[in-house]
Amino acid sequence: MRTVIESELELRLVLSPERSIAVPSRFIYHTCDPYAVHVAFHIGSGSPVLWTFARELLVEGVFRPCGQGDVRVWPTRVESHGVLCLALSSPDGDALLEVPVPALSAWLESTLRAVPPSREHERLGIDDGLRELLSPTAREAWPSDDSGEPGDAGITP
């Protein structure tokens, strides 16, 4: 069963230490893609800017700095409110966003109830796919090269 868990959050794009602007965002989690989270940033253009990264990055980032490269996160306080700093880097530029921890934590908890940590692999269906691929029925469906005819792979017109 495929479940989608979404939450609309208002983030703050930090322009300078004294100035930030609101960025409406949608956090999206698909149980069929259990390791990833998707964030759609609505920045006033025709279509949102979409970023995808590991759910574990947000889970860990609520407690301690983590990540490297394009996505880094760390917890802090702004005006006595808990926020998660989300630093994004791409060839088009860099952005520092502040995510309200209470709203993010509530959404993360929903994703963790849907697919608990260390159980993500169960949602990928790899075992079922391998079982089906290696089953005798599946192997019989493939053409055989036992026909004895040179160049004939057992395919008849």
C-alpha cells in the first residue's frame, strides 16, 4: 500500500542576519520511497523548486548538525524558538532556510510511524522482486537456448 504524508510549512529564507522572508513549502514523504523526503519550495515562479534528500538527514538534524555537500542541517534557536537550519547548495546558488522544529517534528513523527527507522528496506519490495524473478515459473517464461539449433534462442515465429 502506498501512503503519502504531506505537510505545508512556512519556512524562512535568510537573506541576512537581520532579514528573512517567508517561503511556503510542502514536505512530502512516500512510503514507496521510504528513504527519501521531498520538499517543494513555492517561490512565486510558475512551478515549485523541488529538492529530494534522505529522511534520516532531517531526523538526525533536529538533534545535531549533519549532512555534507549540497544539503546540511543543524538545530538552533531564533528568538527563543527552535528551528532547523537547512542549507542548500546547487550550481544555481545557495540558500539558508529556517524550518520551525515543532511543525517539522510532527511531520517527521508521522513518517516514522508509517515506516519505522531500519524498516525502510521492507517497503522496497526487493525480496518479493527477487523471489518472483528466481521462481521456477518466471524462469520457464524466458526463452530457452536448449533448442540445439545454432542461432536459435528457442523463439518461434
